[in-house]
Amino acid sequence: MHKIIPLVLLLGICSCKTWNEDDKDAWKQACTENASKWAASDADAKTYCDCVLDKMIKKYPNENDALEHIGELATDTSLTNCKKGIKRK
């Protein structure tokens, strides 16, 4: 029982914000709108954005951390590899 109390307190104190479905949907929409400018099709834009979001969430499960490192994400090779196989206009 004593071990549970510190964990509960830690979770209550943490200002972490994990990715919820609304956050994911908003990010995908913004990404898809941007990717549709260079991707050959809507399907390619969606594939690219799904790949980036998946890798971004794995690297930064806390959405706030992802936003703080957005500049680094732009050059992250694991994310830029999501463009491989995507046809361009």
C-alpha cells in the first residue's frame, strides 16, 4: 500500500500530456494539409503523416516534449525516412 501512494502522487504532480485522440487527429489534419502540397495523392499524404505521427509518439509519448523538440524532429532521420516510397507531385 505504501508503494502505491508515491506513485499516485507522482502521477498527480506530473504535468505530462500524453497524446489523446483529438491531439492525434488535429496533428494528422495539419500534416495531411501540408503533405498534400508535395505528395502525389491524398493516400500518400496520409501514409506519410501516419508514419511520422507513429514514430513521433514512440519517441515522445508526452505531447509537450514533442512540441519542445519540434525543430529536432524536422531533421530526425527516423521521421524523414517516412518520405521513402511516397510519390511526389
